[in-house]
Amino acid sequence: MALTIEMLNMSGNIIIKLSGALGLESEIVRHYRQVLQGATQEGYHHVIIDLLHLDFIDTSAMGVLVGQLARHREKYPDGSFILIARDKIAHVLAITRLNELFPLFPTIEEACAHLQVEMGETKSISIMELSKRERSVPLTEGDTAGLPLKDRLTSFFDRNPYTVNTERQIAIRLGEKIEDVQRELEGLVKTQFVQKIEYPGANVYRFVPKRR
């Protein structure tokens, strides 16, 4: 299966959309590496990589991601590399723990909201140009917006079972205060609904599936 790469300039940042299979052939991985390196070299401080339409990713391609992240951070300390993935690809990123290195979101809208905070923007980043490529159900679909924060958190992890995020990232996605989210997460850790993984400077949380 071939790899298709599309690039979209959005408000001075770049979205790289990958479709098909990433890996398997050295020529495919080489071309993908050149695209990522080009985004950094051309001055894009913030890069969003859309993996929603990717069917496969191998270890060599994931290694390229990690390597380019290091180079990007060296050149742009205030920049960011953001991944968008769901289902199978998100699961692979969780198993390999790459989601501990990259902010990971299931929709373009949520990635843009995170980027808006990272950039300190007060004006929402327009995603109008993205509508023909990807529109998704908001995180707080149905009646969850009116529920207590604890219930919204459990619903969030139920709907995103492969997510691994910091308190700050979760707070951004739910539109809540970090301290409130942190307090409720600690309660969910005690009930073993989620697992807290401690790292220097930040803790990350992941859903703990019930054993059958």
C-alpha cells in the first residue's frame, strides 16, 4: 500500500496529513523523513501530523518521528509537534509510549485548541479550510457537558481508551481548570480507573481496562 502525503498551511503553521501505510519500504520512509525535515527547515514552529487516515506505521517510521522531534525542539524551543490519531494507530503509539513524547489528540479540532493555548492566542485558530478533510463529534457530545467533572472524566476515558495525557492536556480538552481536573484524576487513580505515570515535570494518565 502506498503512502500519500498532503500538506496544508494554516495560520502560519503546517498540517501534514498521512494516508495509507507508513513504513515497509525504505524509499517511503526516506520521503516521509524529508517532508518532516522540510517543515522544520522552512520555518514552521508548530507542526500537526494527521495520522487519522493511516493504516499502518512501523518502527522505522516511529523512529523518524522521535528524531525529528529532537531536531525541531533544538531549533524551535517554543515550537511543538502534535499528533492526531485514533483507534489502531493511537493504540500503537500508546504501546510504544510515543504518546508520552508528543501531545496526542483524536481530532483536528482538539489539536488546534491545544495549539491555540501553546501559542498564547486569544483568537481561535480557524479550521474552516479543514472542514472538507475532517469534521468530528465534539468531545462533550450528548448530555455530558452538564455532568459533574468526575463523570465527564470517566466518559472521556471511556470514549478515548488509548489516550495518555497530562492533567493540563486533559483540562484543555474538557475546558476545565487544571487544579479541578487534577483533584478528580487523583480520585480516579485511587479507584484504579486510571493509572498515573510520573515523569519529571509532569504526570500522565491512562485508562486502565477492566480485566474480564
